[in-house]
Amino acid sequence: MGASSENSEAVTALVRLGYKNADANIAVARIIKEKGKDVSTQEIVKTALMERMKN
């Protein structure tokens, strides 16, 4: 899968888990910037949820 597909899947997953669409997009973009474009959807979602729990 391409990076944009991974992005879309991660955003959709986060929205289904209660994120607002804009917040999900911001979180996904930030995580990809930090971890690189080859990060998996699972890793993006996991990281976003762990970060949310810290805040």
C-alpha cells in the first residue's frame, strides 16, 4: 500500500475511535513526519492513542 492509503486508513481508524477528523489528520501527519513515510497504519494508530492517553 502507498503512503496516502496508509494515511487514509489511519485517519479513518482514529475517527472511528472518537477523534475529530481534523485532529486525526494532524496526528497522522505528525506521526508520519516523526517516524517516516514507511510507518504502518497500526503503528500510527497505536502511537496516536498512546499520546492521547498521556495528555
